[in-house]
Amino acid sequence: MIANLLEPTPLPPTVRANRVSVGCALYNEIVEFLYDEAEMLDEIRLTEWSELLAPDIEYNVPLRLTKPVRQLDGTVIRTVQHLHDNHASLMLRVRRITDTRSAWGEDPPSRTRRLVSNVRVYKTDKPNEYKVQSYMLLTRSRFDFDYFDLLPCDRHDVLRKTGQSLQLARREVIIDQSVIGTPNLGIFL
């Protein structure tokens, strides 16, 4: 009886069939993509990061509400969002930070660390696209303050294989907090 309690509950067959195994070459390539992307963003190499974005990218950060257990399906509100960007608006945000002096909210820039974990990769109906779910904990410190912000997130991405490289085609970031304690979202999640 105790042995049964300690065994992990198997995933439904449909999920297991589409899941890319941890450690295989494709999984490793996708994890390395996420790590490299986090490094680019932490080091504010935004022009380089923007080259990872597909021309038809959708980048969304919906609102989060607190609800009782029986209403958990309604905690993510997609009709109102913190961010709702496409390629053009993302490029505008990148240029504003890198090419102008009008991004005073990020000048001097925040110091960030993106810790990416719990990466799960799934095949989709399209042979060159993969659904990727990951957790991210973002730490952000500003100026000479002795405190920092923590933003725990659940990210749902679609990565597209184009030739020998991957591109980010879709990202939805679900922030765990209903009330975000950081002063602005002038950074990329």
C-alpha cells in the first residue's frame, strides 16, 4: 500500500504521447534556447534577443485574479492584460530602451535574473512547432535599493524551428501574483 502512494501518478496517455523526453537532443536544444534567451535579457542584449522573435509573434501577460478553489479556471483573465504585444510593438519597446533616451523607467536599467525551470516540451500538430511550458522566477533590483522584486511566472510558449534555429512564435506569461509589486513592467518576461 505505501509503495503505491510513493509511485508518481502517470500522465494521461495523450499527454505522454506528445511530450518530448527529457534529455533527448530536441529537448536539450529547447532548454538551451530558453537559457540563452534568459541570459540575453538579463544582460540587456535586446537587439540580439529580438532576432529570436518570429515575425508573427504574440506576447501576452494576462491579469490574474484570486478566486475560491471551485473557481480556479477563472483566475486568468485574458480580456484585460498587462501586456499584449506583437512583433511591431515589441520592436518599438526594444528600440525605446536601446536607441532613445525616453525609457526613463529603465534608465539606469534594472538588474535582473531569470531563473528558468520545470521545462516541459510537447509536439504540436505542426512538425516544426513545439509547445513549451516552463516556470520562471525573475528577480529585479533597481538603483541602490536594498530590496528586490520577485516575479514568479508560468510561461506558455510556442517555439518554431526555422532551418537550424528556433524562434519564439508565442508567449503567454501568467504571473502568480494578482497585485504586482514591481513599479512597472518595462522589462521583458
